Amino acid sequence: MRKWIRTILALGAFVLTLGVTARLLNEVQLFAEIPSLRDKWRYYQEHKDQYDTLLIGTSRTYRGISPAMFDQLSGEAGVPTRSFNFGIDGMFPPEDAFVSDHVLRDPPKNLRWVFLEIGLFVDNFEGRNPDLVRTVYWHDWKRTLLCCRSRLWPKGKSEKFKTWFESEKGKATPASDCLTHLRLFFVKTLNLGRGSELLGDHFLNRTGKGEGIGPARDGYAAMPSERVMKGKELAEYQAEIKLRMDTPARIRSLTRYGEESLAGVIERVREIGAQPIVFIAPTTGSRREHPSEGLAVPTFDFRVPSEFPELFDPANRADPAHMNAAGADALTRRVADKFVKLARGQNPKPTLSPSR
């Protein structure tokens, strides 16, 4: 009997040690396998107290909003800021919420403003390899559970059990996607295979090229101005914009789980005494997802070609989804203009840190 007890205790100690070690490695080596994110994270950690304004989002943020220009414009308007662009290529919800949780866990001591780009909530693996490190790393329990709930109960209410195993147009079933999310959670939690990734980085000298930090070391990296659309891509884009000039994309509510993901970040921003601002980047499409009135968050919507024509000028676009460098300057001006009006209304005599 005692032998069985010792065996159980030894097994328990092993599991506990494995769990604690994995947890520590997850925190100490945070983002280590994602070069561009790793570079940006390390630089941010070393310099975060220099900033009072953060911009978090996808490549549309990363390559579309210049902190240097934004700070210059806000300073000239009497609302000085010191901003850092924490946009990352392809960082859609709920990945962005996972990264935001870490960015805001130990925030800049003078943080006052946090811009959050609204992106499409992604709960499946269509067109993505679930075993890529980029897909695994954000699968903590909170994000895993959110994705599983979104797949199994998309409308937030009970579903017939059989629908979990029904495929739509050849796509993976909700149950299959949920099991994959759970598998990735355990892979991430136990750091399975992570050692080989880190060893490969070390021995093969796989390091980031600093592109995540940007040439001005403010997290921003524009696409070249000479990168523009041509041929069929340009023709299709122009046709879409003509349609949207006459019929703007409809405003719709965020999906239930997209809003829940965003709401968690907004709550954290407010907890630390900062002001959240959400924005919709200037892209094409038939819908513009807005947060609910219950979140009471200022929303800058740039997805209206008739209101912001320069943002949809093909000369300012690298592709239908992204601005080139000239377009980024135009977008930054628009963001700064809306921000200044908002900030003046909330604080007529701002006391933000001086602009660089």
C-alpha cells in the first residue's frame, strides 16, 4: 500500500514540477519563437516608460500609422503624445487580446491612450496550419475556451448536438476545430516541441531582423510608396471602391465573441487608468463591425471612401488591405485629427509628456 502511495506522490510531484517549469518557461521566454514580435516586445520592455500612447493591431496598424508623425501633429495641436506602434502582421483577434494582456500587464507608468484596431475574430483554421508556432503560442486557457465556445455555440445559445459534427462546404466541423484548439492549448502549456525551436534559433542563428521595431525604432514600418496595385488587382479594387462610394459598407455589431475579446482588453485599459480608443482601418468589404454602445468606447471609422477619399486613392494603397508609405502618412493625419478633437473635449489643458 505504501508503495502505491509513494508512486502516486512521485507522479504528482513530477506533474507539478513539469507544470511549474512549463509555466516559468512560458513567462521568461515570452514570444521567443516569433522573431518580429520578440524584437518588438524586448524593445518595448526596455523603453515602455517613455510612452504614453500605444497603438495595437494588425499589419494595418503596424504599416499604416506613424508614431513620429502622429506625435508631431498632436504636439502641434496642443495635445502632445509619445506613442509606440505595437501592430503585428496578421495579429487578429483573439491573438491580439493575448498580446495586449501581456503588453498591459506592466504598463508604461504614464500611459494615457491605447488605440485598438478592430479585426476579424478568427476561431477556425481555414487557410492556416494549426501546428505553426505562430498559431500555437497564443493558446492560453482564456483564448482557447473563447474559440471553442465560438465554434460550438456561435450564437451564444444552445445548439443541437449534431451541428457540432456537421461540415459547411467542406470545412472542418466545429467539434474538430474545438479539439484542435484544445490540443494547441496543451502543446503551448507544456511547451511541447518548444525546446527544438529555441535550439534551432540558437544554432542556426535564426533571429529577428529588427523589422518589428521599424527604422525609427517606434514600432512602425511602412510599405514602400512605389508599391501600388496594377492590372487585374487594381481594376477589381477600383470597381469595389466605386460601389462603396455609392453604397457604403453597412455598420454591424461585432460578433458576440469578437466583442467579448475586445471588451476584455478595454476593461484592462480602463483598470490602469488609460483611455481606450478603437478604430476601423480603411479597407474594402461589405460590412463595418462596430463595438456595442455598452462598451462606451470612442470609435474612429475610416472605412467610408466618400468621407476619406485620399485613404482609398489607389496611389496611396499597396494592396486592397494596406496603405503604402504615402497612404500611411494620410491615414496618420486622419487618426491624429480625430484624436486631437477627442482629447481636447476630454482634457482642455493636457499634461501629456513632451513630444519627441
